[in-house]
Amino acid sequence: MFEMTRPFRNNGDRRTSERLLGHARGFSLVEMLVVLVVAIVMTAIAIPSVTSGVRSYRLNGAVSGVTWAIHSTRYQALMEGYPFQVVFSSATNSYLIQSMKPPAVAYSNVDTSANPSVPFSGYPVVLSANTTLSFRPNGYVTPAVGTLVFTITYQGVCQKLSVTNYGNVSITPNYPQPTCP
């Protein structure tokens, strides 16, 4: 609010001027260097943690995409009353949903566009094997290709997905690990 001022003499004159009490100066070079060093050290400490968090986030996104595809396909089989299957491709990191609508005797793509496969991640994740899960109208799940257990890996961390015969998906470990059990 109010600044404390005091008069001082200028070169022996009787004129007075006002000057702030104390020395109102900037920061010294040493003080600025100390702040800079502290900021650099804190940044260096934070980078591995942020990198790990981003890696986990991306892997969890891929796992969520695969889990959603499984649940969605099972739901379609239950609602429509005829068999569906989801085909996971490890080469393209994508899935394809197919159905066998009566009177058909073979599966055909649900999406009839030029490229019906859907990527389950925008990042270079690795699916352990090509897997095809078939869903009956009563909700029963069987592996047509592969098994009901597969892993998804991203930059050295992985999670294992286990699908039960009735479409429940369990993910182990709860958070991404360097090795999957």
C-alpha cells in the first residue's frame, strides 16, 4: 500500500529526494543459477515417471479396446440371436466383427466397407497371437483360432487378458508389468 520513504541529501544540496528503504534490486546471477539447477534436477527426476505413466496409459487404452470388442460382439450375439465372432489380428493390431446370419453357413463381415477392420490402438502394441473368438446366441464363447488367454505388450510392459467361456474378461496384473504372469 504505502511505501516507506526517507529523504536524503543530494551532493550536499539542501534539496531532498525520496528513496525506498532497503535496496530494491533484481536477483543475483548466483540466485538465478540455483533456481535453474533446481528446476533441471526436478525435471530430470520427473521424466521417467511421466514416461512410465504414458506407457501405462497407452497399454491400458489398447486393453480397453480389446475388452470392448469382446463385450460388444458377445452382446450382439445375444441381442440378434445368431452367432458372431471377433477376429483379432496381431499383424495389423486390429479386430474385425463377423456374423453368421441365417441362412448363411459361413461368417461374413458385419461392416461391408472397403476396410472393415478396426484398430484397437493407435500405438504400436503387440498382440501375442492371432485370436478369433466365436460367440453363440446363448452367450457361450469358444476360441475358433488361438486361445482364451492372450497378452498385449507395449514398450516392454504387458497385460494378460483371460476370457471365460461366458465372456467375462479378467486382466492380470492390475497394472502394466515388465513381465506377464
